[in-house]
Amino acid sequence: MTRIFSAIVMAATMLWGAAAMAQDDFWVQLEANATLAAAEASTRAYDERLDNVVGFRLGASGWYATALGPFTEQDATNTLLTLLRANAVPRDAYVSDGGAYSQQFWPVGANTLPATPTETPDTIAEEPTETPAAEPEVALTTPEPEPEPVIVNPEETRAEALQSERLLEREAREALQVALQFDGFYESAIDGDFGPGTRNAMAQWQAAKGYEATGVLTSRQREELMTDYQDVFDSLGLASIIDRDAGIEIIIPAAMVEFDRYEAPFAHYEGDDGVRVVLISQSGGQSTLYGLYDILQSLEVVPSEGERQRRESDFTINGADSRIVSYTHAAIVDGAVKGYMLIWPRGDEKRRNIALEAMQESFTSTGPTVLDDNAGLDVAMQSVDLVSGLEIRRADRARTGFYVGSGGIVLTTADAVAGCSQVTLDESYPAQVTATDDTLGVALLTPEQALAPLAVAALSTSEPRIQSELAVAGFSFGGRLSSATLTFGKLADVRGLDGEDSVFRLDLDAQDGDAGGPVLDDSGAVLGMLQSDGTDPARQFPDEVSFAAKASALAAFLSENGVDVAAMDSAQALSPHALSVKAADMSVLVSCWE
């Protein structure tokens, strides 16, 4: 059947009006083309499947229109409705009064335009029947304004929607399933078969959009679904780029990021919406790969929550927190380590998943070329908080603790772990809070995996004398230094300000990060634990006033919680260096991640 819609159009014309009783001067305009060659090709294609196909030049604009007709106005409208429902013509087709139509080019030699007012039926001048010569391609110009079209955007009944649906190609049916799956309504196979699963997904989509949930999408609803789906891709602007300096080819969301800078071993692509792409390019083998794996996990853009997998020749890191979701992949390829990172704001998972899938499928090395080790040094921002332009992840709160038992059991201040979703030791080892005493202001931590500390604290069994020298070991600067440092001071009183027997008052200028650190005498015995300034928030003390929970109170707390702690009497004084080493070996950084 060469004209599959002929019967539909003919039946509609017969049922919807007596065309012979009205003036046939309306048309269904299908499309317009800028050149005659393109217009002839398009019109010929329509003529193979539709009746009454004609083609006209559009006045002096230089454009050419393909149309159906002539009809009465009512018949033109009804014909357009039928063809739109059958999805047989473009959605922007419209009814035209033909006011802009001039010389007819299709069918060749025909003239179906109505007579002008100056002509009579007996004296109509016949248009020349010459075959138009091929015209050269010219730059497109803006056509003259055409008459305001009759806007027709009908909604179909379920039966009409089913009829138009049957005309869809398999690829179009599969595309609808993909779009429904993308919107979260469809979970089955993409097969083009509209079974119960697809019908249910369509009904859910209709309900979510406020339409009647018939389970069959109308032509207009199908168009809306596919337009929304395509808009997502358009907003990403996925495009393949080749970074020749990094030796990497990959598809990135080019509408959201653009190249910013090199800071070896990274090439940074950044945008305004919080989306970041980082290409990884570095010479080296497995040791380089493993070292990069460890370094990346210390970065702010690689949150600690998420699955990690490291193999012999590649690794993958997923990270997520309340702000971002990130994905990192690197592998040994072409004798070097190459990979990429995608950092995306939380709450935009659909677009992120599309971009990530495109990056995963397209990532390839273009050869052994890698970023020079000095790439970007002239513009790099130097900071201990940055690694090649990426910020190091810092805990929300950092305090000090010290080892008191086998396996790495740690004693610290209760303030250090209050309200934390995760606690780590030395920013690497997760630990659980196993006991607290809010009155004493202490907490007991047990690492999730057993540790072997270099030294374990021994609690002093004797009380020091007032004005005796002492020192506190602590991470005064929140872990910016790799080891605990000593702050020296004196014992001001063997009781608290309110006469508490479990507390020392110290004449010592401590920092917030020192809280939880061991208070040592000159032999290395632990006299107590430095308390947090937040122990008594209603009071403000001079900087040199600090407090410490006594060793005897700490011993009682540990015993109640099943920890046998070593004890020692004050012995021969250590040298300042030996005391510093011993203090650092028993101390540990306690980090709170909220």
C-alpha cells in the first residue's frame, strides 16, 4: 500500500463536510525548506504515502512549502486532526489559508491555487508549466512572516491513542520505555513490547503529571515525555574531548564544566553548578597507583562513606556525604596511571548517572603521554590543605587521646566524641565509643580493628606536689602536625575550684586540640587527662587556667569498664627529648566527623 493514510483522510473528508459546497482555499502545511532541491525531496517523500500533496514557493522569501489540499477550512482542520493522531505528520503542522503561496512546483505543471479576484472562471490565465531548474545553495535568510496558523492540539481518547501508538516504529517504542525508566516508573526490559509492566509505568507517569491514568499515552503525552527526557541530555551537553597533555580521551558534561587548569597529576575541569571533572595522568606503575589510592581518600572531594575497590592494576572509589557524590577510577594503562574523577552535588542523581555512564564507557588513553610533573606549578596555590589543587578532608572536630590498653583502646575527653557520626584515630582507623562519664568528662574508644601502639600509658600512683613541673601531650593544631607536641606548665592545685578531689587545676596555656591528652610528670608517668574547656561552659577562665581529671579517677573509670591499665610510681626524670618521644608514642589524634 503506497498511501497508508489515504483511506483515513478520504473518510474524514467525506464525513466532516460537503467540500463542494464551500470554497477550497485552505491547506495543511507540513513543512518549509530553504532550497528547492530540499523541498522537492521532502515533498516527493510525502507524496509516496499521502494524497493531495502539493508544493508552493512562499512569496518573495525564497522558501518552499509542502502542503496538503486544497480543502475547506473545516476539512483542512479535520484532516490535520486525523493525521496528528496517527503521528503521520510533524507536530508543528498547521492549517494555512495559502496567502503566502505563489508559484507551484509540485506536482510539476499543476496549478491548484484559487483564482484571484481580477480573474473569472472563463479567463483564468494558465501558469507556465516549465520545470524549475536546480537552484544553487544559498545562505539561509529569515522568511517573511506567514499568516498566523490555526493552533490544533487535541487530546486523544484511549482508543485513538492506541491507534496512533500502533503506528510507532520499534525504536520509538523502546525510546518511550527508556524515558519511563529514566523517570523511575519502569523497571523491566527495554524491548518495545507494551505489556502490563509498560502499561503500569505509563499509568503512573500519567498520574504523576495530573493526567487520567489510562495506561496508554496520547500523542501529546508521548511528546511531553520524550521532550522532558531530551531536555536532560541537552542540559548536560555531553561531548568528547581529547586532552593531549594528559593523554586522555573522554566524554564529559561540556555544558556544565570547562577546562580550568593543570596541577599535576590532575587536569581540572570546573563549572558554576558544583560539578567538577578531574582527569588523572601520572607516570608510574603499581606503587604509584597504590600511593594515589591512599592520597585520594584524604581529599574533601572523596568522602569517606562509600564502596572502595583496589585491584592489582586499577582502583575505584565511591564517596558520598550530605553535599556531594563522587566517583574516582584509575588504572595502569600505556605504562602510566590514568583515570578520572566526577564530583557532583547531592540531589541531582539522574543527570549525574547519565554523565558518569558516558564517562565510564568513553574513557580511554591516547598513548603514553602523561602530564609533566611540573605542570601547573606556575599557577598552583600552595597550601598544606591542598593536594594538587584539591582540598584535604578535615574533621569537624579534632582532639587528643592516649592509649591505655592492648589492641589500641584509647581514653579521651567526652567532648571530643559528642554528636559524631564517625570517630577515627589518626584519621585512618574507625573507632567506637564504648563508655563515657559525663561528670568526669572522659570517653573510652575501641578501634574497629586491633592496633599496636608504640607506647601505652602508665597511670601514676602518687599525687604530685603543687608547683611541680608537668607537661601535656596534644595535637594543638588539630592534626596539622604529624605528631603530638608537649606544652609545659605547673600544677596550680590538687583540687578543682569547687574543691573537687577528682580534678587538678593547672597553670598551663593549652589549646582546644590538646583536650584529652595525657598530663605527664618528668618521668613520663600519666598524672591525669586534660579536660576540655567546654566542661563548664558557664565559666570563662584565663588562658593559663586548665583542668585535668586525676589518674586515680581515670583508673576507677577504666576498671569499671574492664580495662586493666598499667601503673607506675614517679621515677627518674627523662630528658626533654625522651619525654617528648614517649608522650608522642602514647598519644593519638581523635577526629570527629559529623
